[in-house]
Amino acid sequence: MLETTYVITEQDRKEFREKGYWISPKLLDDDQIARLRKAHDRVWAGDYDGDGYPMHPQSVRPAYEELKLRKLDNGWWVNDEVRQAVTDPVMGRWAADLLETDEIRLWHDQMIYKPGVGDRETAAGNVGWHQDYGYWQATDTTEMITVWIALQDTDLTNGGMMSIAGSHRWGLIPESNSFFDQDMDSLKRKFSALGHDWTEEPCLLKAGQASFHHALTFHGSGPNRTNEPRLSVVAHLMPGGTGYRPRVQHHDNVRLLGPRPYAGQPFDNAYFPLVYSRRNS
């Protein structure tokens, strides 16, 4: 990671509390950006570090639909550059300061490849308006945070993310696990009909910057209208002590607790590495 002494300010925390997201200073240096872009090429080609396997091998295929979004969970299992990026203590410290907690662990990561569609009219590559916690209800806290790291300058032209300011204060909305629903207009009508103020704000990022957004913040992204792919690495983070909330919603991470998980069992084994602890800093 970029050597940085930046410290989260009270203004940063206020912005995060009010909007549900915060845009960081540059987190990656240019060499690391280049290495992570190469990591994308290697992972999608099935070239892994170590002797393990991806969490979802079916996500890595020898041939892809040309315009389809690619997403791989837990890239850190199979790529050293991704592991370094999503367990970086600077990132963890910023997340801890925004959530006002003492410890941060990795819930899981994602490698996301959004192909360029140019001037073709297609919804392929859209990411539907959703709340991350819509997928994470097997955890016993909504106080989780996502760090979306851009590997190139990113704006709405190449399918950059948009957030709904203040939506983290709405609570968990039913059926908000809608990442793969590409009809963004229909989702907007559905969720904005709940009576909340629907204010879309683009997350404009330079290469190496990140958006830190709350697990309840609605966000999504439209098509990449360039001819080059839009690449990102994403770290989903949780406070230390986050535990299992049983019989609510399936999540593959629960299997990583063992064959007989119990209510409140902390997600704190080797699959959920410690990213930052104030006690260790």
C-alpha cells in the first residue's frame, strides 16, 4: 500500500455518518495498481498463487460471455497481491475509525471485472441498486463496511459506482439483495417508493482511491461505456467479535465456521484474517 500517515478526521466521520460513504485519499501506489491489474489477468486465466482453489471455482471459466460482469469472491485465497491489498492495516485503521470500533477483520473480498461495452445498447455489466447487508444477514451486526478500490480512474463513463446518500439510515430493506438485477430503473422505482429521499451521488475515484461505504448504503453502477474493462478489488470488512446469526439467511461463509456453527460464534478463524487492531498498533 501507499505509505500514508493520513488520519481519519472528525469531518470524515461526520460525512460517513451522514452520507453512508466516504472517499479516501489515494490508498494504492502506482506499482501496486499495476500489479493488481495483472492479478486480474492471472486469476481470470486460472493462474493461482499457492496450492489452493478459489472459493467458487465456477466463477473462473476459460471462456466468458463478452459483456458479462465477472466477480470472484475471496480472491485473497489464490492471489498474493489481492491478499496484501485487502488485509492492509492502513485500510483497516481507516475502516475502524469510521465505524468507531477497535478491531477490523476481513469478511470476504471480491475481484470485479466490468467489461467495456462501448456504444452498444445493453444492460450487461450493470450492478443493481442493493445493500451489501442484504446478503450478509448471517452476521449479527449491520455495522460492516465495504472498501471499493479503483484500479483506474473511475467515473460514470466507465461504470463507476453511485451511492444513495443517507440510505444507510433506512435500516435493512426487504429484497435489497439485488446486485444481479440489471434493471436499475425498476429497482429505483421499487426502493424510492418507500418514501425516502433518493439522492444519487457518483463516487468519482482516481486510480488507487477507494470508496468506504456502510453495509446498509444503497449503491449500484451502470454500464462501462468505454472500450476498456473497469477493474476493482473490494474488501468487505467487519468489526472484531462479529458473530453468526443463525437460521436467517444462507451465506457460504457460515460453512467456514465448521460443521456445527452456533449462535454468536465469532467469525475469527483463519478464513477471516485480522486486518487491524488498536491493541496491536
